[in-house]
Amino acid sequence: MNSPTSRRVPIVAGNWKMHYGPTEARDFAQSILDGLVAIPSVERVLCPPAISIAAVHAVTAGTGVWLGAQNMYFEEQGAFTGEISPLMLRGLCQYVILGHSERRHYFGETDALINRKTLAAFAHGPRPIVCVGERLEERDAGQTERVLTTQVRGSLTGLPIERLSELVVAYEPVWAIGTGRAASPQDAADAAALIRALLAEQYGAAAVVGVRIQYGGSVTAGNAGDFAALPDVDGALVGGASLKPDFIEIVRATARAKG
Ligand code: PEP
């Protein structure tokens, strides 16, 4: 199922993971800023570690380059040591990555928890980028569709139908993350179509036309254009390559492919 793409602005987000403290983060953001500012047809999102968000904001504010957090809790405030609330991100971050596979697998995040966080993002801002994706053993066992179905139904239930165009879903096959082994464009297209169809089951086809779906997993300047050329893929969630000036090339390749 290919959906009309005209209403969807491509979005490329860089997940810096646990790299770059405040000073390095600010300096790196500064070094790629002009290159990113020059490609306004793509939404560009930098996702530094939480402690570096304010430092990066100091250089990106007013440029049109957005910030994202890598995680947040669903409560507004309180005795939740180590957590960050959606209200704290407001004013700094336009996006938040939720349910990244590293959060799911190293920190035990479940679909139910990710769903509460996603609902909190809709309630308070920032906009959620919700990650789904199968592990290698699940793919090898022919369970990709089952895993994606469980994750989409579990983590993306009960969302406000009239605001679904604020949702971004990142298809990130776990075996492709940080491995240098990207999925094929056909795999990404199949997954994106399935994700959109699953959302359509819940919310209706018209409501999900504006949902953006990214591909993530070993995206590089060399392959970004192949993914962005897919009608149902609206950009990329980038890990390793977002820590380098290559990120600009990924955004440029996306702009060119969607052009
Ligand atoms: C990620 O962590 O979301 C990711 C896609 O990483 P990488 O691009 O390094 O595979």
C-alpha cells in the first residue's frame, strides 16, 4: 500500500545516543549547522543526550533545526529519580524518541510503558518518534510481521485521532542498528506499508495518511537516498552517521530523493 505523500514533510533525525557532553555537543552542532540550515525541505532533528540538550539549543534556536530528546518519562513531575518529564522538554525539544530498541532491550521498556510515554507526549508535547523493529532471531524465524503488529498495536493505541499527523514511527530492525548491515529498501518498504496498514486498522486510512514513517538502521550518506526514494518512507532515524558531518549528506540525499 503506497500512500499519498504530498502532505508529509520528510524528517531526518540524528540519535547521538550516549555521545557528546554539553561542550562537545554544542561544538559539533555548530559545525554542522550551516549545512543543515541550507536544506529546509527536510525537517532536521538533533537528539543529543539529555544533559546536552540546553547547550545545543543555545546554538540551534531560531535556525529551524529542531531538537529531540532520546527518552522521557510519562509523569509531569515528582519522585522519579533520574527521569525527565515532558514538561521539562517543552520549549527545548520539538520531538522525543520513544521505545528505541536499546531502551526496550537494555532497560526493559515494554509496549505498555512506551504507550504511556507516547500518550504523555501527545498530552504535553514534544512530538513522539516511536521506534519499532524486530530482532534478527525473530526475522529469521519469519516473525517480523507478528513482532511489528504487537509493537504497533501495543505502543500506539489510544492516540488522539485528529492529531495523528504529529506522530512519527521509526522502523528500526534491531539487526540493522549499528551493524553496518542496513535493511534492503524492499524490507523497509514492506515494513512501512505494514505499519501504516496496522495504524489504519486502528484509526482509519484517512487519519494515518499524515503519519510519517522513518527507516533506521545503518543509514549512511550512500544509502539514505535509496530509502528516501520509497513513497512510504518519509526519512531516516540515524545513529552512528549522525555523529559526523555525514549527517548533512544524509539530509541532502533525502531532500534530493523527495524533491
Ligand atoms: C539508531 O540507533 O537508531 C540507529 C539507527 O543507529 P545506526 O544508524 O548507527 O544503525
